[in-house]
Amino acid sequence: MAGPAGIAKSLVHPYSMMPQTGGERGPMNEDGFRQEMSAGQAAHAAGDLHRAITHFVEAVRLSPAHPVALFNLGITLEDAGQTGAALSVQEEARRLRPDHPPGLFRLGSLLMKLGQLDRAFPVLTHLLATKPDFPDAAFRCGNLLMALNRPAAAEQAYRIALTLEPEQGGIANNLAGSLRRQGRVSDATTWYRRAVRCEPGTPEYHKNLGVCLIQQGQWQEGWPHYDRRCHQAMWRWRRDVPGVPRWDGSSLIGKRILVHFEQGLGDTLQFIRYMAVLKEMGAWTLFECQPTLRDILRGVAGIDELICHGDPLPDADVHVPLMSLPGLCCSTPGTVPGASMPYLHLPRDRVAAWASRIGNDGIRVGINWQAAGADRSIPLSAFTPLASVPGVRLFSLQKDVGLEQLSAWTGHVPITCFEDSERQRTYGSFVDSAAIIANLDLVVSCDSAMLHVAGAMGKPTFLALPFIGDWRWMNDPVRTVWYDCVRMFRADPQGGWVAVMNHIAQAIVDVSTQKIRFDHRQNS
């Protein structure tokens, strides 16, 4: 998360941090000590950290129990990247002066940097109790609480920080993040607006406001804010095409438009539907894709030319990132293209080949449990209730990561795995998986790329979401505007994945009843 600009990093004067009692300090050469401290401060200011460290080490030798010498040495070691040594020094400085606010702040911040969050927490909370108005203490404490997954407590810390610096966009942004983590999207939107108002030139705040607005169905306002994501300094999917302007939504009749992927495989599979919209607007469409999706995207209407990322780009009149298309195409939650009509199609021979291996017996359910993000992934063991549904047959749709969990599966029925699928990984990932899906009755998936394959094919799919789902799934508890065939099951903080999977198992029972009745009519 972003932070205020004024993080305190300055060195302190040798006598501003003196112990209240001198019992631990032995005799010292005060002139020599002063000279070493002054020389160290000058070297630090000049950026000569190695020389500064040398002087501060000598100052500590002259007065081992002088906390300011240790404090300044610790700062300089940290600035030089010697964080382990810096931690030892700052801990000793705290022992000598346990209630010194700058020392507490630096020690707590350093512990956070080192990932020692449990140790950082009491340091920063002690600082907040000792001096609540210390610059950035409440803000840093809020960041720590968010890292510890305590958003409600983080909210309180950020609110304290805002009382001290009410015009800091970074604090308002992070407060909004803590509210969103609690599921309070409307409240979060208010504070994201505040962040944008305080610092309108910060793209991250616009992006965050955009996703909140989109999640609440306010697409006309939300997508333009989300479009500012591409201006973030660390946005690694930003593409600059020299001499080719970015499309602004104007007429495309007779023009060549280059659309380039961004973010994950699932994002491409979800938003590729807009290529058909561009085609209807009169464009010649070029799509730059992740190489692994090349073959499966050949079954998507509206793409005139596919280019794999890394290959030379053809000439184009305009270009645009894929996930800007909903806004530029003026989509609303009620007009999403491809929601009711499958837009991903496969070669019939590939589907037929897998049909002969899968058969038509039982309730054929494909399962996918691990996504790119840990918060969206589900332990395979949580799928156990599905195996108790009479007549169910489970098929693994998991690719690579997560397959190691199969060895611990204890369900009542085995999980069928086709180890020979997806042999062509460079360009053909998902093609065999999609053909397998075509021969199933149902897919049960976490929020992953495989979910988008099933949705784009129009396959009945149950999507298991965490308590705080991704913005794209909006706020409806069951239905999504992106795929009519997808039914969502959202976790709650108490029941977790176990409750979700029990609900899904019951829903499969309902599906199986319908299939049994249909098969009976077919055979009678």
C-alpha cells in the first residue's frame, strides 16, 4: 500500500536521545565522540554510507551505551542494505531508551521490512500508545495490521492517521482498502473518492476507485477511473506502440486495431469477447496474446489476426489494452456481450476424441481447486463432500500447480486425471481441458482461468468464491453478469470453504436429479 511522503528517516543530534540516567554510560572522550558523530552525519548526508558507518561504529566504541550513536548507526546500516546488523543495533538502542518515539518507529518499520510482523506489532502499538501524534506511526501501524489480516483494527489506525494528516491521499486510500477487505464496498468508495480528490494525479487511487464502482454496477463512471491503471509506474503490462495512438472509442470503420493482453490468462479469456464487438464496429482486429493461449483463442469469433507476445507486431492504426474495452465499448451490466451465448468454440474432432474416453455414465463433474492467488485457491480436501453425491464422477481440471494434493485425496470416489492432456504446452494449453469440459455435465471451480474457459463455453459451472471476491464478480450473491451459465457460491467468514462445498454438493444433487430424469426420458 502507498504511504505518506513524510516518512521520518533523518539522523538525530547526539544529545537529543540521551538516557535520563547515566548509569550505563562509562567515561568517554566527549570531543572525539562529537567529532565522530558529526563526521558520520556529514558522510550520511553526502551519501557516503560506508564512511558514515565507519564513523558511527567508532562513536559507539567510544560510548557503547549512547543510544543516539546506536540509533544513527542502525539507520545507516539499514540504508546500506545491512538490515540484519541494523536490527541488532536498533534493538540495543531501544533497550537503552525504550520509550523513544523515533527509535520505536525505526525498529517497528525495520521489523516490518524483514517480514517479522508479529514482532513489529507490539513495537508500533507501544509507539502509538506513547505518542499517538508521532508522524506516520498510526499509518504504519495500519499497514502492519492489514498485513496481519486485521482490517477492522487497521481501519481504526488509519482513522487516527487521518485526523493528523487529513489531506493525505495515501492514508485515505489505505483506509478504503481496509474497509473493502471487510466487505464494506460502499464505504470504501467514499474514501477512494477522497484519495482521488486529495491527489488526483495518482493513478493507483483512480484504479482502486474504478474497481469499487464497477463492483457496484456503476460502470459508466467506474471504467474510466479503472483505465488510469495503465499510468501506474509499476504497471508491468503497459504497452507503448511507437507511432500508434491509443484508441479513444472513436469510429473504427476501415481501421486496424491492435488489442494487447494484460494481467492473467483468465483475464484474457474473460474479456476476449469484446473482439467481436470491435469487429462489428468495422475494424480489422489484431490480438496480441499470451503464447500459451494461442490455439484456444483460434476458436473465438472476431479475431482477424493472432500474434503471440514476443513476435513482431503488425501495422495498426490504433491500439488498446484488452481490459479497457468494456468502458470504451460502453458496456453496462445489462449489455455484456457473450454472457448468454458461448463465444469459445472447439474443433469437433477434439471434442469427439475426449467423448469416447469420458463416456456418458453418472454425473460428470470437473473440478479445479488451485488458482494463481492463494486467497482464491481451495484445498482439494474441501471438495470431499462432492464425492458423497450418489452417481458423481470427478475429473481433475487442475493444471500443474496443485496436482501434488491428489496423493492425499480421501474422497469416496476417485478423481480421474488425464495425464496425457495438454501435451502441447507452448501454444495449446487449455485446448484439451476445454474438450474435456465439453463432455462434462458440470464444472466446479475456484476463481481461476479454468473457470473462464468453462464460462466462455457456456458450460454449467459452480464458482466457489472467498468472502471477499474479486471486483469483477460484483455484489450479486449468486449470478454474474459475465456468464449466464455460472452460479456463484460465496464463502462467509464463519463457515469458510467447508460450508461452501456442502452447499455445492447439495446443488449437485439437484443437478443429478434433473439429469437422471432427462436420461430416463431419452431412453423411454
